[in-house]
Amino acid sequence: LCMFWMIGGIYASAMAWAIIPHYGWSFSMGSAYQFHSWRVFVVVCALPCVSAVVALTFMPESPRFFLETGKHDEAWMVLKHIHDTNMRARGEPEKVFTVNRIKVPKQLDELVEMQNESANPVLKVLFKIKAELRGIWLTFMRCFNQPVKDNTMKLAAVWFTLSFGYYGLSVWFPDVIKHLQADEYASRVKIHNNERIEDFTFNFTLENQIHRNGAFMNDRFIAMKFKAVTFIDSSFVNCYFEDVSSVGSLFKNCTFVDSFFYNTDIDDNKLKSSKVINSSFHHNKTGCQM
């Protein structure tokens, strides 16, 4: 169990590292639906679950289910298959399965008898719940009887330690790493003051920047991304924005004059205390932009 748990964690982490950073793995259907790399990651992580569901259809039923439904021969065949598989793994394929009689657990016999005697469906449900809880409790208490009592205590201590360490560190480590990465990211920010850019085409990604008192005249922002970019007290005059994504970006106290926005995610939430004069927004993007 621990091994497959570990493999699953490594698989999810490896797929996230390999898929999510690739911004090119995306396509759009208009502006309402954007299929980005994080959606690819979700699909890839769902594949093992879907495969497991499909594989379940080819797995044999449990002997208990066959016994409950009165199929004793089928239950015996499943147990024989398990026995033969285990013996081959131990190097004793010649050992014969000697079980010839299988009995349904007592509480199930009582349940069948109770169902036959009473036609009240409420009593049937209550009795079934009581029988199941009693069976679970009796099975649990057998773990504390000899000769398995010592092993139970050892396993309990091991699992408590593993669970405490795993869940404790899994909550603490991401928070610490997030703060360290945020501090490092903030230390590498580029600050531009009083810049003036005219008749320029931005078709590349701007990341981790602060622009103060900037003036952008007749500029074009086409098929580009703003990542953690903040514009403060800047003006955009006769600028054209097309197919622009602004992740973690803001425009504070900015002024837009005679500007045109097409297929962008720039909206009121990203225009903080900004003025929009004689400008228009068309075909805005919706949903998560990564």
C-alpha cells in the first residue's frame, strides 16, 4: 500500500512538473473555453483512475459476495484460484486446495432469518446495520488478542509516526516553500520609472515588473502575457490590445485613452482606480488563464 501510494505521489508530481510549465500546450474555442496545460495535467492524472475502473470489470468477484448470493461453487473457485496463485509464488505449485466446505458468516445467517420473519423494511435495515457494526467491532478486537497483539501495537506505532510525519510535513512544507519562492521572486522584480514607449509592438511575455509613471503611445500588445506585472500611474494612449493574458497583473491609477481591447482578460478587477476614456472592450476572455 505504501509503495503504490509513493508511486502515485511521484507520478502526480512528475506530470505536474512536465506539463504545467508549458504554456504552448493550449488551445481555445472562442473566448468562453480555454484548454490550458493545467487541464491537460488533470486529464493525465485522471487516466490511472479510469484505468482502475475499467480493470475492475475484469477482476473476479469476492467469495463473500458469492456466498451472500448463494453461489457457493463460484466462491470455492475464487478461493481455489487465490490458493493456487499463492502456492506458485511460494514455489509449491503441487500443493492441493483441500477446502471443500464454506460457511456463510453467522451474522449473515441471522440476517437472512430475520428478513424472512419480518416484513418491516425499517427493522430489516436497522438489523443489518447492527449486524455489520457488530461484525466490524468483533473483527477489530481480534487484532488485540494473542498471538497478533504485539504486531498490532508495533504497526499502530509505525502508522501513527508515518501519518504524523506525512500529513504534518505535507501541510508545513508547501507553506514554507511558497514563502521562500515569493521572497526570491520579489527580490528579482524589475522596476521601470518614467519610461516613454511609442509605436512599439509587444509580442512577448513581460514578467515580474513594475512600471511607474510610464507613457505608452500608439503601442500594440498582441498575443502576449503579463505575468505579475504592475502598472502604476501610467498612461496608454491609442494602444491596441489583442489576445492578451494578464496573470497576477494590475493597472493602478492608470489612464486609457482611445484604446482598443480584443480577446483579453483585462477587466474591472484589474483596473484599480483607473480611468478608461473613449476605449472599448470586445470579446473578453473568461475562465482561468494560466
